[in-house]
Amino acid sequence: MSLTPDQILSAHKANVETLFGLTSKAFEGVEKLVELNVTASRAALNEAAQHTQAVLSIKDAQELLALQANLFQPLAEKTASYSRHLYDIASGTTAEFGKAFETHVTEARKNFNALLESTAKNAPAGSESAVAIMKNAVSAANSAFESVQKAVKQASDLAESNFNTVTTTATEAVKTSGNAKR
């Protein structure tokens, strides 16, 4: 089986569309990251100005200590929130790339299997055992690939779960320590 010029052109067109789609998704991720950083920077600047005004209006050391203690908890919560947003942006962009990769792999496997079937039908007499070996090898490779995909998915889910647990634990620890100081 040989590829026709229309099939080659169609494959190239699909690849270019995929490239531009992935590039667009990458830029969307960068836009979200820039927006997050601009928002965080603006909030930090406003809070620094408010904190400076509060420090300038302090009358004694007791007030200064109370002000500093009240500053720590919101800062930790905002840091955890920023980290969560950053993680969401990264994981969302990565998921888009993963979907595109899976789609291409599935399509390539489908095309390869069709090519293998066509070759097997047109194989000379007496080559049945070679064709069977080739089909078994392809089947084993597909099974191995699917196992790796499942393992990567499980590891990714575990990493996300651990990230969520650590973020929640850190936020709760800061709240607890902030309440204990008061």
C-alpha cells in the first residue's frame, strides 16, 4: 500500500492544524500566567502601600508586633492561592498537550494497523507465520504503551492529590499558628 499525494497533503494539513492549535494553547497558558502575575503584583503593591501606611501610624512596639502577626497569615494564604493558580494553569496547558498527543498516537496506531492488515492481505503465500509474529509484536507494543499511559495518569493524579494535600495542610497550619499567636 502506498500513500497518494492527497493522503500526504491531508496528513500535512492535519499536522499543521495541530501545530497551530498547540501553539495557540501554549499562548493561552502564557497569557493566563502573565495575567496571574500582573494581578498578584498589583495586589502586592497595594498591600505594601497599605502596610507602610499602617507602620507609619503605629504608636508603640505592641502595635507593631500585632501588625506584623496579622500580616503573616494572609501572606501565607495568598502564597498558597498563587501556587494553586499556577499549578492549575500548568496542569491545564499540559492536559491540552496530552490530549493532542493521545489523539495523534491513536491515529498513528490506527493507520499503522491498517497498513499492517493491508500488507498481511497482500503478503506472499507461506509468510503467514511472519505476519503473525509482526501482529503479535504490534499488539504487545500497544499493550505496553497503554500500560505506560495508565501509569503516567496514576502518577499524575497522585502528584495532584499530594499537591492539594500539602497546600491545604500548609494553609491550615498558618491559620492555626495565626490563631495561636492572638
